[in-house]
Amino acid sequence: MSYLKFEKALMTNLQDSLPREVLRTNRSGAYSCSTIVDCNTRKYHGLLVVPVPELDDDNHVLLSSLDPTVIQHGAAFNLGLHKYRGESFSPKGHKYIREFNCDKVPTTLYRVGGVVLRKEVVFQHYEDRILIRYTLVDAHSQTTLQFRPFLAFRSVKQFTHENSAASRDYAQVDNGISTCMYAGYPSLFMQFSKKNEFHFEPYWYRGLEYPKEQERGYDSNEDLYVPGYFEMPIKKGESIVFSASVSEIGTSGLKRLFEKEMEARKSRDSFFHCLINAAHQFRNRTKSDERYILAGYPWFKCRARDQFIALPGLTLSIEEQDYFELVMKTATKGLREFMEGKPLSVKIYEMEKPDVPLWCIWAIQQYARSAGKQQCLKLYGKLLREIIDYIEAGKHPTLTLEESGLLYADGKNEAITWMNSTANGRPVVPRSGYIVEFNALWYNDLRFLASMAAENNHPQVAQHYEQLADKCKAAFVDTFLNEYGYLYDYVDGNMVDWSVRPNMILAAALDYSPLDQKQKKGVVDVCTRELLTPKGLRSLSPKSGGYNPMYTGTQSQRDYAYHQGTAWPWLGDSISRPA
């Protein structure tokens, strides 16, 4: 039984169904994303969205959508759905949806009179290919299917509009066509498992509108090109598989390929299995076999801090230690290149942020708990020492170990922490100096390394780390703990930030805390009283100046609200122990 299932009443109510989105990814960074009724509401939505490294570092929408049409007795019933200007929806195919579920793959059941059509969608794991299987579950008379592809061929950050530069040329391929609208793009191959007729009827559909872009204060309109339509008969009980890809495929194997991809999917029959499936969505593997964790879809790449924070939860928590090791192998290469002052050969962004090595050690600490200290020492013992030595020697460009035992980082003119929103080139939250979570992590990391050195029979090394940790602990309490029982967010000379923010929770929650039990309780009590919500911890207390809990409006308005009261669940997730 599917854990994610939506009935007709919800699917036909656009107010309820349009906010619900479905994401399918592969391992190259390509994806397919839309709403559960297949109406694109963002410029980032598309049926086939792929990286085109020959053009830039962005993803590109090649195939925006595919409209199926059921024809019986000469009457056509279009199952597509698009929003146009003026709150106009056409052709309103959602009214034929009877059910949507997401057991192994997203599945939509349509009913048109006596016709029952099932649609199942998978994204091939290691190819930039979307596969859709259409099965005629029931029909009482001769049935024909038509398919109209809506093409964009543009970056996810842009829009396309009717123009004379777009090529209308196409070539016949095995049970389909290939086409390319603009030079520099790969050809798009659209093929079926069954012989069909392609009718060339080029037409621009004008004025499609994306409401999510309107909400964000962006332009929201574009035109999409439809080169024509595919047509084929279908019998009761028959299945037809559609493939859209940047490479041609032998169509005789499409049905077997779909089944193979289906078998590789885990059933979403429980909340935990849904989480496993979601964790796998963020995996990324390059042609050179480098492994990454992407920071998010649809617009983020691999970012160093995000990767280290998320890595234990996306691997160790679901008993996939091997993938942790694969990602760390790539990350280790990047870290060493950064520490040696070499250009990065790996595709990890923001490696220069000062807390990245601190989060790296924390991630390895979670691995040690899962795999054991000896295995951890074998794989990462040398890297751990290199990171600590690098920081202690003052080689990091923006992170300095002060005589007090605390780490200092200059963030006045650049956003250097996870609260990284900027406006007009300046950080909205200019956290600088002694930053509370940096130093909580530093203390935790030192204690962890001391325990690892002791495990490895290096008592002098362990003693050195313990001395650094003792010094840090005394200075931490003196610097951050205030008379009201919570921690300053940062301290920079005479500048003391009294704002109640969630960063201090790390000092109470890490394995090794510089606080005693009473002090930790005070921190937790304040966070519970002023920051806790059902969705996570607020980024700022309602009692603090500048509180803004609503992430809405223009880009500028959202930038100023991003870390000024909005709730973030990761602070709780990141400190949970792997199972």
C-alpha cells in the first residue's frame, strides 16, 4: 500500500494540488520536477532538465512537458494542464485524474468515460533519460493516443519566447524524432516503444505563466514550442513506453528498461522508506566516478558545508556506510587541494568557508560512531590531523586560532556562516569575530581527536588536543555565556550580539560540550521557549530586533527575511545520532 496517495477530490482541486510537487532525479544532477497534476508552476519545472556543461554550470529545461490526448469515437480528451495569464488553465486535464500515488514511482490514474489510463514515470539512474509508461487499463472501444511535447531549450534561470532563431528541423529516429532548437545544445531524442506517426505541426504556445515566480517577484511568463504530435493506437491491457533523452536508444528494449528501473526503486510504504528514497535523490556521480551530495533541487550544486552537515543523515542513518566513504573520498581530495593552496579539481563549492573543516571533522565523528574508531582511524586519521594542524598553524585565510583558545573569523563584509543571505553585496546577518557554533564545533572536534589519538596510542598528541580543548572551554564560557542563561551569537571586540538565535543549540547538543549540565539546560530552555516551532527552530527570536518570520515577496524582501525568524529544521536534524 502506498504511503503517499492522493484521491480525486484533492487532485481536481488546484488550490490543494498545485502546491504539491514531485521531484525525480538521477545521479548526474539532471532531474524531472513538476506538480502532482503535471502543471508547471516554476521556471525550474520540467519533464527533462539536464546539465549542459558545454554552455554553463546551470541546468537546462529541454522538455518542459508532454501532453497526452485520448481519442475515442472522434472526440479528443487532452490530459495536459497549463496555466496561462489571467488565471486561465488549459486544457484542464486534471479533471480526469482519479488517483495519484507514489509507491515505487509516481503513478497517475486517468478516467475518460470508459477509458482508464495509467501513467508511471521513472528517471533512469545513470542516464539523462525520463521514461513514462502509459497503460490502457480499460476501454470499451477503439482508442488512439496523441502526445504533444512542449520544448523550452533554456537555462532554468531564464525564459524562452517565440523567436525566429529557434530551429524547426527534426530528424526521424527509431520510433520517434530528434530535434535541437539552438546551437550548443544537445539534441533531444523523443522515442516510443511502439511504432507511431509524427505529425509536423510547429506552433508556439504563448503566455504560459508560472505562479511561483510571481510570488518571488520575478518575471513569470514564457512561450513554449510544440513541433507537432505523435499518434498511435493502443489496445486494452497494452503498455507504451515514452523516452526523452539526450541520446538515442533502441526502442525494442524500452519496456525492459522501464521494468529494470522500476525494480531498482524502493517502495514508499512507510515514512522511513520515504526518507530513504529522498536521501537517494541528492546523490551525484560524475563520469570520473567522483561522488557528491547536492545541496538541493532545483537550483543548488554541491556546497561543502551543506554536504558535511547532511552526509551522516543521508548515509549512516540509513545504513549506507559505503556511500559515506565514496563521498568522503572526493571531499578529502578537495579539502587537501584547498589546504595546499591548489585549484580545486572537484566540483565542490564554498570550500573556503571557515567552518567547513570543522563540519568535516564532525561528519567523520559520526562515522566513527557507526563504523568504529579503528576503521575511522584507518580511513581518516591522517586527514583529521592535517585539518587540525592546518587550523592551528593559522594557514586558513579567514579562520584564526587566537591566544584565548577560541577561533576568530572576519565576517563583516562577507557572509561566512550558514546564515549566508546577502543584499546589495553585503551580508544581511554580518556574524563576525568569535562565532558561537564555530567554537562549539572546535571544542567538540578537539575532544574527538584527543579520544582518537588515545585510541591510536599517541598519548602526547592526545594530551596536546586536550590542552587546546581545556583552553577553549574556559574562554568559551567566559565569552559567550551571559547573565540570562543563553549564549551570545557572536562577539567581536566590543560588539556583542544579544540576539537569541538557534546557533547556540549546537553547544548544548554536540557529543562534547564546553558547557556543564546546568548551562546546557539554560540554553535548551531558552531555545525551547523562544525558538521552537513544529517545523524547526526559528532563526531569530520574536523578541529580538529585526524579527521577520515570513519568507515572501520580492528577492530583496526574502533575502532580508531568510535568517531573521524563518524556521529551519536542519539544526535539529544535524545533531541527531545515526541509527
